[in-house]
Amino acid sequence: MLVVTAGALSGGLIVLALVAIGQRSAMLHAVVVGTSVLSALTSLWVVETILGRRIQRLVLAIEERARNRQNLRVSAKRKSPIDQDDDLGRVIAVVDRLIAESVVQGRDSERSPNLVTSDAPLRLQTSSISTRLAALANMNPEQSQRELALSETLSTKTVELERRLRERALLFEMLRESTLSLQLEEILDGLTSRLGPALELREIAILLREPEGRFAIRSVWGFQNPQAVLGRTIDASEGLTSTSITHGEPVVIDDVTKTPNYLAFWGEVARTGSFMSIAIRVRDEIIGAITLTRPPGDPLGDIETRFVSALADQVALSIHNAQLYRRLEELSTHDELTKLPNRRYFSDRLARDMADARRYGHPLSLLMIDVDHFKKLNDRCGHLVGDEALISVSNTLRGAVREVDTVARWGGEEFTVILSRAGEREAIEVADKLRKAVASLQASWSIGQPFGHVSVSVGAAELLDGEDAASLIQRADRAVYSAKREGRNRVSGSFSMRASER
């Protein structure tokens, strides 16, 4: 109807125009109006035929989208916080991504250790993450129940994230410090002094395996009397640590009062609280253990076990490298058979002691010692017995002098002793003491020697004003040969040698 009316109106307008120009034929007017109506109907048919279907599909699509939006609004109103898994999952995914970002930052700090040298970067990092999480928690303020569920989840994640960041920062810093030194004592003392306060421990001790297989305590923290435990050893079957050093498995005891075989470090610590022992391994070899104690009330648990295990894995190589370095250093400065300082070490030490003697004006003397008839001992008993004799003599000499004195192997069956703050007369007294100590050695191979026991000849010389090391050594060496010429098993001083020469 609307189309017909529109066509009629257009035809009427045309008729009025014809009248205005003088065309008053009724037949003409009827033809014009009919043509206009027919033209409108034709146009409508064309539009419906060509565009009708597309327009209809578009209208239907718009109506369908409007219905879907309405259904989503209704569903969101009815959905409880527990059912909103998708939203919560998205939040948790964001939190996990933040944790992953922090791990990447941790790896970057490992490559640039100076980034993790204080607590300030850690506080800034956790603060920024907490701010981002807090903003995320307020994403839908109109839904209070949903906010509560999200807040609890975010709070748990934030606490866990901050703890992981603190652990990672401490782990990276301790690892960095352990790699900055090849001195074993520095590495071990650094670990104990940092780990003790960080984990709120009562005591901590690090044990390392000795060449003979026992495990010695090499570094401690928190002990009332550290010297009472340092250097003490256990084997693989003693105490609670035995499981960790034998099988490599962590040992965690919540309450040591219920464990009878707890050694309590030979009674040097309280028999209360919790205990943990973690093996230190390099590849498949266990080289030591970290033992921890904590007072009652806050026992050591899974968190500490994971952290200390990760720490032990990271620093094991640093400890092993420091041990190898010390071993190489000892091989270059110590005699492999007797374990005494070798000639190279002796030369360095003599130079330092001579400089100190001149600086402070105190005396210094040198002893040269030769084992009598050592070739006869080798020929009679063999070289293995000869080596045993050298080891016995070296141990005797080392045990009969002061700690400030230096006993070294000069070469073959010859030894030398640097006597700090000793004049020649005092040196001769010490030399005779050493000669008697060696003569008292009880061994089957000693009985067959010419004197009925192993014996030594000793020469003594005191450092003269302006004298160099070579001259001092030469005079002590001449003195020992003087003792040999006089019959062996005796002491000779350079002053007596000079008197005889005059």
C-alpha cells in the first residue's frame, strides 16, 4: 500500500505540472498516474528480488547477536565465584606469568651478579609485582564474592612469589661468592656465615671427605666452642649424617629428642630441636655434607630441604675445584712422600723469615739434617722400607719443633729446619733434641743400622749480618758434613767448624 501511495503521489505531482503548462487532457492525466504507480511497483519487486535475501540475513544476524548478549548477562548474574573458573584461571595465568618473568630476571642476575648484591632490588621487584597483582584483584569491584576468592588466591601467590624471590636471590649471591675464590676456607666460611642467619638456624657445619675416607668438619657457625668440633671426623656409619653421606638421601628429623643415635656433635650442641643433613655431591661422587640444626618450635621441613639441596648442588663444583686447587698447590710446594714443604717452599719461607729477622732485629738459625747410612738401609731392606724410614723421620722432626719453625725436605735423605728467633747455641740444643728423638724410633728396620738404630747428623748455622740465603745454607751444609766426618750421629755448628779450621 505504501508503495502504491508513493507512486500515486508522484503521478499527481506530474499531472499538476502538466496543468500548469496548459495540458488539461483527462486521458493524459490518467496515463501519467497509472505509469507512476506501475513504476513504483516494479522498483519494489526489483529490490525485494535482488537485495531482499541479504537484508533478511543481516537482520536475523543482528537479532541473534542481541539475544546472545542478553543470555550472557543473565548467565553472569547467576554464576557463583566457585563456577567462575575461566576468570580465575586467567588471573592465575597472569600470576604465573609474573613468576616466570621473575625467574627470567633471576637468570639475568646470575649472568650479571652485581644485580643481586643487596636486598634493595628484591624489595623493588616484589613491590612492583605486588602492585600489579593488587590492581588485577580489583578488576571486577561490583562482585564482592568474586573479589574475595581472587584476593585469597592472589595473596597466596604473592607470598609464595616473594619467598621464592628471596630464596633465589640468596642462592644466586651465595653461588656468586663461592665462585669468586679458590681458597677452600673462604668458600666454606662464606656458606656457613650466610646460610645460618638466612634460614634462622641454631648451628651449621660442613663436612668434607678426607683421603682416607672419613668425613671431617671443616667449617661451623653458631657453636659455642667451634674449636671443639672443627677437625673432628666421623665415618660413614656414625650418627644421623651417615644416611646422607652413604646413600646421598636427605635426612630430616623434626624432633631429635626422639632419636637415640643423634650425636649432638659429641655433646657440643643441645639435644633439642630439629636436624637436617644434605649430601654434597659432584656428579656421582659424594664429597661432603651440610648439617643444620634449628631450635624447637619451627622445625626444618620441605622448604629448607629443597633450598639446601639446590644450594649443595650449586656450590659442590666450587668446593671440588678449591680442593683440586689446594691439591695442585700442595704438589707444587710440598713433598709427595713426606708431605713436608719442598725445596721451593723452603726457599720462599727462608727469604721471608730472613727479612723479618733483619727488620725486627731478632736472630735466625738454620739446621741441615742428613740420615746416616741411608744407602745401607735401602740396600738391606729395599726402597719401600727406605720410604717408610723417611716418613718416620719427617714426622719425628715435625713433631719436635715449634709451630713457628719450618721443617722441609731438602732432597733425598736430607732435611732442613728454619728456627725463628733462635741463635746458633739455641739451634744446637734443638738439633741435639732432634737427633735424640730420631734415635728413639722403634722399628724393625732401625735395629739393623750401624748404631743399632736410625741416626742423623745435624749442622747448625746462625744468620750473620749482611749474609744472604745461599751463604747461610752453605755454612749449615758444611757443618753437617763436619758432623759426618767426626763419626755421624752428632751435631756440629758453623762456629765450631770455623774454630777447628783456625
